[in-house]
Amino acid sequence: MRADHDVLVEIPGHRPPSIHTLSDDVLERIWDSVRHLPMSRFEHYVLERRLTGPCAKRDIIRDLADEPVLTLPAGDREIRISWADTAR
């Protein structure tokens, strides 16, 4: 697990890449920016739970420990979350 929890968030075709410190507030803002995209009701529910559920931050940290980039579908787009390379 990384101590700083800085992540790079990309939503191609919707928002430019940006670096944030991973927090419940940041995940809520990501959800707010994509919640109005066209997607099925089921996908909407799953993505909302994934980004705003009680264990969302912990689950994203766990997933990033397994994969370098976490990709979450959001209608015809996707959300990409990865550890930020702050050394650049």
C-alpha cells in the first residue's frame, strides 16, 4: 500500500487526466462527474456503489495493489485510476 495515495484519474473524452489524493471526497467528485453519462440502470448502480460505497477507497487501494490501472466502465466511456507518478 502506498503512503501518499496520490492517484491519476483519467476519463478519456470527458475530463483531462488529473492527480488527486485518494479520498472519499475525490471518489464522490468522480461519481458526480460521470453519473449523468448514458449507462444502463445496473451499470449506474454498480459504478455508484464502487465509487461511493462504504469501502470504496479501501477497495480501490486493494485493486491498485493487484493491477497498475483500474478501469471502470461508465457508459460508453471508462474511468481509469492508477497510482500517480509524482516523480515526473
